Amino acid sequence: MSRGSAIHKTQMNRLKDGRGQGYGKDYKPFIQASDNKAPSEGYLIRELGWKTGRIHHTLSKEECRYLMVLTWSDKVVDIREQYPLTPIERSIEIAEQLNIRHANKDNVPILTTTDFMITIETEKGLEDVVRTVKIPSDLTPSTLELFQIEKNFFEEQSIDWGIILSTHLPMNLVKNVEWMYDGKFLESRQGLDKEVIDHISDAFLHLLTKVNGQIPIQKLCQQADKQFGLEEGSCMFILKHQLANKHWHTDMMNQQIRISKPLIITGGIKK
């Protein structure tokens, strides 16, 4: 068996295993951070995805950052990363029509993936769009040719396709969502539940807004832990939780949250 056919067999086994299929928490990325061809596990998001309730597999820091943007958007319903262009026969046909060489390994065509298949809410209902994230310097002529195959593949299915440049990502938002990411679900923090948060949230919010912009949030949260008789770090987690669930609000776009700095918090609608 040639190396090319072995790679093809690996890809077929992934499809048989359900990779690149499913929706929401049941979706399995076609390429996963533990696969040999993945560059690193460094960008595996180990906390459950806010939209999906599953672990996300991003293969670059740019993908990871864009995932944070999608995570924060109220319009996004589902995120399927490392989404395969199946059936491979169609992408091969498109490559032939465009007179472009299909992605291959040892002259054997291989199944390609796009970074993100995203389901969004629109006025007309749910709609899928595809986005790939790239550093501008990576947009070489050969890469753009392969993207033309990808673009045609999805657009013939009436799926909007586009490139997100890493230089256009809102980095304050990205860093802020990263900071509060593990605070979305109460299950990730032992000793805290909805009853505890409901009991202290009004008093904690009053404390936060009373000193808005004056005391670093780390110091303030430490004081609050003592005041409410909670384990150290509890109020910092509650702050993340309330912001992540948009019960409380702060300026996510124009400032980066730093625990050594004050933070202006405003109240929101309790859910």
C-alpha cells in the first residue's frame, strides 16, 4: 500500500467514525488536536464550547481567536470547526473545471477541510455560512487557488463563503472572552451553584458598581469573598459567570479586562 492510499484510508476511517458529521454537541471535527497531522494541542479549547457544549479543536491561534468572536456573538447558534468538503469527488471535479491542482499527498487527492461551518440566526431563519481564518502573509497564489475550489464548493450549495484576516480580529473582545471562558457554566466551579449566586448577586453587583473604576477587580473580589463568606476566588468566578452569560455588562470591544485594573460594570437583565 502506498503512503498516499494509506492517508486516504485514514481519512475514510475518520468518516466512518463520524468525523465531520453531526450538529451541536454531537458534531465531531474531521481533524482533531490529537491527530498526528495537527501542529499542536496548544489550541485545544478544553472547556466546553458555549454554543455547542463540547470540546472545540482549533489548530492555530488565529482559529482559536476567531472561535472567541463566534462564541460571543448572539447570532451564532452552532460552530462546526475542521469541516470536511464531502464528497471528495465534487471538489475534485471543481478543481478540474478550474484547471487547478487538487490538494493531494503523494499525488493522491485528499479530503480538505474548511476552518468553520457556522450556523447563524437571520430574519429568514437559520443559515449556514463558511469562514476560513488566515494570516495575510499566508495568502499565497497557491493557497488562493485552493480557496477558489472551496469557495465554489460551498457557493454552489448556496452557502456564503469568506476569508477572515487575522489582522481584522477584535483583539480586546478576543482576550476578554478568553478570560471569562471558563466561567460560562457553573458546573466548572465546585462549591458554587445558582442558589448561591442568586443570593449574593445583587449585593455583589452593588459593591462592584459602587467603586466602578476605582479599585482593581482582583482586590475587590478578594474583599467580596471575605464579606460573603465564600472560598477565595469565588467572586472572581461569579464575575466571569455573570459577564459570560451577559447578566452584567462591560465594554468588551474597547478595553481589555485585567484583574490588576478597575473595571466598570453595569447591571443587566437576570435570566
